[in-house]
Amino acid sequence: MIKKKILIIGVNSFIGNNLYIYLIKKFDTKIVHYKNFKSLNTRDLIDFAYIINCASNKKYVKDKYLKKNDYDIKIAEKIIDLKCKLIFFSSRKIYKIADNIKENSKLNPTCNYSKNKIITERKLNKMLINKVLVLRISNLIGLNSASDLKNKIHHTFIDNFFLNIKENKIFNNFKIYKDFLPMNKFNEIIFKLIKKNITGTYNVSLGKKVYLNELINSLNFYNLNKCSTIEAPKRFNSDCFYLNNKKLLKMIDVKISLLGLKRYCMIISNSYFRKKKLL
């Protein structure tokens, strides 16, 4: 049986690297820099079933929308006449903050990044009719291979956790909950969506309230150093939300749970504090 060919764009991406390590065992998978992708022609791309873009740039994240900063539109223009599909990673930030947010819930982007994501979504759906998979992602939990977290475009929850741990402090967030998904389950979801040739728009999340202090306890489980617990500053993001993932789970069979998330965080804790290999 011939394996599907998958192209991941974003060699330095946290998501891209995690996906590559997982998908290379399932499909004929390659990963490239965005700058290298730009030099490819349609003949180089004709055999790929899916292209997954994990690359972005600071101007797209920080500034108002400009087409020249939109990598996904540039990719779509190159594959518009091909059969391959594009996986576009959107964000939960496009929604109004609420509980049980569905794909048709009210949109309320409040920053340039979320506004740009909506613009890109709409453009892609017009350009790549039935050939785009839009995934509105909550928060992903996993280890990042980047050594210099301070220079990242995005700081995730777990990035901030480890940056704070280096200063021997933990912030008290007992009232705050968000929606998180472990990277191992995210990889599995992408695999199953590709396997079933699915397109459309889906929330990708745990679909439950995850209180930050519970997550922090699991991430800090193997830390032998005592850390000071202090009140989170007012500037911290205190938005509480979770996404409804039922539309996704109707399409693919994947088991996700809060207990599984906590166990995965303990594996990360073991890997980080004991320098053991992450499973």
C-alpha cells in the first residue's frame, strides 16, 4: 500500500517538529523551511496529499493584515490547481470568551493576530473550496525544543511555566481555567483527520475546563526544588474558556480526557526535571 505524502512547513516550529516525529511513522512525511518551500514548483508538490503549514512570522502576529505577511495564502496560491489539501492552524482567540464555544459561536477577535486568522480563514475557504482543513486550536501542551524561549514569537502556557520555574516561582491561578490539549493527542487527531481525508472547520481541544493550578501541580510533580507561590500579576491573561469539540469527535475516534492530560504533564515533568526522554 502506497503511503500518503505529507509536507510540513516550519522546521523551527514547536507544532511542526512534534508532528513530523509522529507522522513520519505513519506517512511519507517531509519537513522544510518556509523559505525552501517558496522555491518549490507545482511539479515538486503534485504528489502530496496534505500540506501542513506551521510557519509564521512576527508581522503576521503583531501587525494588521497584509497579504505579504500571510504564509498560508502564499501556499494556497501555489497549490490552488493541485489536488493536495492544506491544513491551516487557526486559533481559539478568534472567538468571544465563553464556555462551550462551538464552531458557529460568536466571533470577537480583539488583537491583530486573531483578526488576521479570521481573514486568512475566509480567504482560504474561497480559494481552496473543499481542499482546506481549518483547525481552531485551544492551548497545546508539550515540550519545546527551542533553547531560547525568550525570542519565540509565541509564548505558550508551558513556556511561561518553565521560564518562571527557572526563577523558582509559581503563580497562583486557582480561579483561572482554560482549555488544553496534550501534544500526543493533537498528533493523533491530525493523523486521523488526514487518514479520513477530512476537510472543513473544527475546534481542536480537550473540550473541558482545565484549572491552571491543577495543570501546574502535574508539571511541577518531579521538581525537587521548592518554589515560591505568589499571586499572579494583573497583567496575566485571566480569560476563562473552553471549546466544544463534539463536531470533531463525530468525525474521528479519539479518546481524550482530563486525566490523560494530567498524566501527560507528569511525563513532561519527568522529562524536564529528571532529563528522561519524553514518550
